[in-house]
Amino acid sequence: MTAGTAGIVSAPPARRDLAGSPFLDAVRGRRPARLPVWFMRQAGRSLPEYRALRADNGMLEACLTPDLTCEITLQPVRRHGVDAAILFSDIVVPLYLAGIGVDIVPGTGPVVDSPVRTAADVEALPELAPEQVGRVADAIALLLPELGDTPLIGFAGAPFTLASYLIEGGPSRNHERTKALMRSRPQVWHALMAKLARSTGVFLQQQAAAGVDALQLFDSWAGALSERDYREFVLPHSAAVLGGLAGTGLPRIHFGVGTGELYGAMTEAGADVIGVDWRTPLDVAARRAGGAVPVQGNLDPAVLFAGQEAIDAEVARIAAEGARCPGHVFNLGHGVLPQTDPDVITRTVEAVHAQPTR
């Protein structure tokens, strides 16, 4: 990978030959040699080596210091033997890079300096430019030779989830200000979502150009919406992001929490793979998504505290459900919880890999 002085990827790297990758075979609907597995938030607070590395570094600093990003991304691959790495980052990184006042406050999450609630606020909101993604591209350049034959997933937060943080000013249980703006001033809403879709698209396009092997769009809060509202207020903007990535040729994974009623609409937005939380059986989710796309998921993260016998039973059940789908990547139904024993995660990977291929 070469990068220009402004930080824009000037020439894409030669793609690694990852033929036979279980993860890439599964997301493309091919039969993998084994059931592939990776975990959302696999790089993070569950690992003592991560906590040691982060002791003197803030979250955004870790996300935007290429050697730190590289090391943190690699840690779960080394320890657990997962079938894919996911770039260590945060959904608010593109907002921060664009110049929006946002910080990640320990124990709280993203907090926005000046919430966005008026047409003037939206007009003043800066958009992400490609040259602002240089440090992320540099981290990817460091990672690719270190990963060997392990695929790298790039990711970003979806426009609705980013909009909720911006409007609420931080995490919200009910998203009341977000839904109020959406319904009372739809023109302002759509202008905000269009801006966020463009910035998200730039962020993911730059990751693709830097050499990642798949892309995941997280819509963490989309489950707060009805299907009707999702289709009217969200789907067009998620479709703009995912549609803009079609030319990369990379698999596009779309995930949301509590989105069991939205899988069909989320697939229509342009997903090649639907991420499924633990509330919906995988085969049911696949039918709701139209029956043609692979699924990813969906072990309840809390099961990792239940002992190996319970974990093994759940792994076998989920693998059987996934075998009835067009393709399956084993994952959690959300992220690894901070208190999870890393050895349990490693044993769960081994249990997944021991499942019979179908």
C-alpha cells in the first residue's frame, strides 16, 4: 500500500491471495472447510494484554495511532485463533476525524460537545474527506503483512446510529430527541442522514482501498425503530452507503441489535450478509432476510459465563441452525462482554471449529 502525503490511498495494494479462507468462503455463500468464527469486540477489555496496552492511551488515541491499532487488532487473532480480524476502531472515529467535537468517555460512551438539533446545526456539520482517513489506512498497511492468511474486516457505524449520538448528545435509552426530529422535521432529518451517509461511505471506501477483505456496517440502535419507520427514515441512507461499496467487490455485512423485524429491509439496503443477534434463530433470520444471503451470529454473549457444557450445547445448536442457511459465520449476537474470561473465548473457538461441516 502506498499513501500520498495527504494521507489518501494513492494505489490499492495487491490483494492477498486468501483462497480457501473459511470466513470469506462462508460470506460468499460457498462451503467452507470449517465453520468460521470471529467475535464482535474480540479486541478489547476482555484481554489483559489489551488493558495493559491501553493503560496510558485514550480510546481515540488507540484507534488513530497506527502501531497501537495494529497491535490491538492482532491480539485476539494470536490468542484465540479466530478466522477473521476486525480493525480496532470505534463508530465515532469518522465523526472525530471530520472535526466534530466528540469524545469517548469511560463508563459512558461517546459524548458530543454540541448536539445537532436544527437545520443550522446540520448545515454547519463537517463531512469527512478522504485525506482525513490516512492514519486508519496506515494501520491497515501495517496489519496486512502481519495477518498472514487471516482476513481483515473494516467497519463503520451506520448513519442512523451516528445520527442518534449526534442528536441525543450521547447514548440514549429511548432515542426520544432522535425520533422527535425524525418526525417533526423530516427535511432536517434527511439532510443530516445524507451527510452522515457520505462520511460513512468515505470512511469505508478508504478502508477498502487500503486492503481490507470485507466490510461491516453497524447499526447499533436501529432496533429502536419499527419496520415502517426504518424503511422511510433510514433504509435510503444505509442503502447509499452499502450501494456505494458495491464496486469494491468486498462482502458487505450489515448488523443491528434488536433488529429481528428488520432483516428483510436491511438486506434490501444492500447487505451481502446479515448479522443476527441472539433473539432470533439463524434459520428464521435467513428466511426474513429473503432466504438468499448468508448470516452471521448469534451466541448470546452472556452464555460465555455459563460453563463449557452450556456453551458447547449452544454452539452445536447454533451451528445446526446455520447449516440450514445459505452460509454461516459463527459470532456472538453482540460484542464480547468486558468481564469474559479469555480462556473461555479460546475454548469456544475450538468448539466452533470442531463442528461437523455440512
